[in-house]
Amino acid sequence: MRLQLFTFNAYLFPAKIGVMGLADAARVYSQYDERTGLGAFHTGVGGGVWADILKQVVINATYSVGEENLVFVGFDFLF
């Protein structure tokens, strides 16, 4: 989920800035995984910030907490 906080509009540098949240639950099927029921699901939650620069490039940084704590910085096109 993304929420735009504000629009920044300098003469040659328009941008949108916002925050985002994430939640995930997934089941991995493996012959080595002995967990069953709801305990077999891997879960994670987190959040971050994003910036849409020049309506062409999106830069985002997220932090997620689950079985591992992860920091991700992404540089994408047209989010």
C-alpha cells in the first residue's frame, strides 16, 4: 500500500514523495520443512519511503521484519 504525502515541484525537478507499508505471508513447500498448520507460513511486515522523480524514475527504501530483518533500496522505472 502506498500513500502520497506531497508533491514537490521545482522548476526542472517535479517529484512525488510518500510512504508505503507491506505485509506478506507465504507457504514454502519442501521435503525438509516439517511445520504444519499456520506455523508453516513465513510472515513479514515493514514499511518505507518512495520518491517518484520526473514522473519516470521511482526510488524506494524499505525495511521489513520477519524471520530476517531486511533493508532494500530500489531504483525502478514507472512504479
